[in-house]
Amino acid sequence: VSQEEEKSESAKVQEKKDPLVGRYFCSRTHDTYVFNADNTGIFIVQGCPPSNFTWKRSGNNVTVTHESFGDEKLKYDQRKETLTEKSESFGTLIFNKQ
């Protein structure tokens, strides 16, 4: 395998990143989720320090594991590019991809 073929193969792998990767903002609460390609992320709540998390996706279901308060289940709509969170305090929250 030549170096050019190797570069081409690694480029293909990088192109297959999960479509969930990106920044999602909730206009109601002004909270932000940032999903990284390495299955890590940051949750930013207005007025609080950011918290780190890891994530995994299976179809439309996203499990976010926060360092501080454990697992949270989100729904992902790839077509609309939204995440839906069921919050005990705020009800249903919609996060839009930025």
C-alpha cells in the first residue's frame, strides 16, 4: 500500500464522522451541547462552569454521560438537526444545531 493510498483511506475514515457532531443551542434556556467526533463533549449552562461528558448514539437515541450527574437520554432528529431533552424542571427542550 502506497503512502497516497494510506492518506486516502484515513481521509475516508475522517469523513464518516457521526452527523451528530457539532454545537446545539436551546433558545429557551440558552444552554449549549457541544458534541466532538471523539465521543466527548461539553454542556454549557448559562451562569455555571461548563461540564464535560461522553456520548454514544444508537439511531435516534443519544446517551450523554455527564461527569457530575450521570446518564441522560436525548432524542436526535438528523433531518431537522435537533436534539430533544425531557427536563424535569423545564419540560421538553429543543436544541438546534448551530
